[in-house]
Amino acid sequence: MEWKRDWGLTARVWFTGLLLLLLYLVFMTILFVVFPNTTIWIFVLLAVGMGLVQYFFSDRMVLWSTGARVIEEDEYPELHRMVEKLCSEADLPKPKIAIMMSPMPNAFATGRNPSHAVVACTDSIMRLLTREELEAVLAHELAHVKNRDILTMTMASFIAMIASMIMQNAIFGALFGGNSREGNGAGWIIIWVVSIIVYILSTILIMALSRYREFAADRGSAQITKNPRALISALSKISGRIDVLPNQVKETVAGANAFFIIPASTKSMLQELFSTHPSLDKRIANLEKVEAELRGY
């Protein structure tokens, strides 16, 4: 099975982008009608600045937040050779490689494009998995890089960032801005309600895209390694290990859940709508279909 562009992911990226753009335009129109002055635009400009920082420095920010450290080839030569081999199969430049010291077996990729990518894994995942399983996990992360969906998620989160900032500050405007000439408490309450709605809708759209990109990366791993069964085994091992870890360990890395191959917290059926990842059962079913394709039936 040669690498094929995932048109399902491409279509979802464009569709989600168009819906988010429409939501953004409606949101900005309401803001301008309610507050035709510079008050709201301070938050918008601040969010734009944060978005640019996130775009150019997302890899460093993720490494810093997780405590991962970029390693040289002489420190982990076997890991470097493994990534080099996979990059050759995937037709990708070799990314930086990082190690995160954690009892939680996991891996992630970050960076705005293949030339500025970082692939990281925890020290515990290297002890837990076999060589083939670890290759499958690293191939999953490289598939994210090749699909460029890391940048997509960064840019898609822009409107949710704006809505979140305004939502958190609007309540203070409602409490303390009631006597201003251009703003009033009622106006701030309207903005607060609209911000909540926009935040929820944009988050639902982003999470739906996030779940599909995990399916796409699983499929990409199978295309790179030609061994979907290894990824099935790896996902099962990682999930089983995470389930028995103390909550304190999970909480220390909860902020990076969207980047991990398996999130550090499990989701109930009610929470699945806001989950960054599909359920393990669905991912295994998807990989079994890929395995059937590889075998020609």
C-alpha cells in the first residue's frame, strides 16, 4: 500500500475551515454592532498576536509544557535510526527527536510544517513496546507531520481562542462597565452569551476534525510500516497502561492531550462529542479495515 493523500481529511479540513470562517464573520459582526468602538478589538488584536506566537513557536511551547527534551543522535542512536528509516519510507525530512521523562507511555508530534517538526516519545513507551510497535507509533506521529494537520489544528483553534478570551473578560465588563458611555452591562452580557455559543460550536467542529485526523494518522502509520497489527497492539498496550496510572500522573500532562497518540484521560459517551480522539474500539476497527485492504480483501 503506497502513501495516498487522504481526501477525506482534506475535505473535512476545508469544510471545517469554511464553517469556522462563517462563524467568525457572524461573531465579528455581532461584536461590531454591539460595541462599535475599540474595546472588543483589543481582545481580537491580542488573540491575533497569540495566534502568531502559537504558529511560529508552537513546537517550543509544546516541548516546554510537557518537559520534553530534544536529543542528539549519540544519546539515543537506535531511536534516531528508527525515525530515519520511517522518514525514508514516508518521504519526509528527518524531524527533531525529543524524549519526555514520564511514567505515562505516549508520543506526540508538533511543529508548523515538515521542516520544523518535532517527534517526541516518553521514556516509558520505549520500555513498554516492542520495536515493531514503537515503529508503528512513531509512524503515526510522522503521518501527522506529512498530513500537515498539526498546523491545521493550530489555525482552526484561532476563533475558539478569541471567543474564550472575550467570554472570560465579558463578565467583568458586565459588572464594571455598566456606567461607561459607549459600553453597558447589557451589551457585555450579550457578548458573553454569544461568546459562549461561538466557543462551544467552534470547539465541536475542531474536535470532530481532531478525531478524524487521528483515524487518518492511524491509516498513515499502516501505509508507512505496512503493519497495522503492530499499531493495534501498541494502542491496546498504551491504553491499558494509562488506565492504571494514578490521576496525579494524568493531570500533569492533561494540557497536551490533543497531541498524544492516546489522551491521558478517558471519555464517557456523553463527553465523546468534545473528545480530541476517537475511542480505542473505533480506531482498532479502522485499522482492521486497513489490514484487510493490505491483504487484498
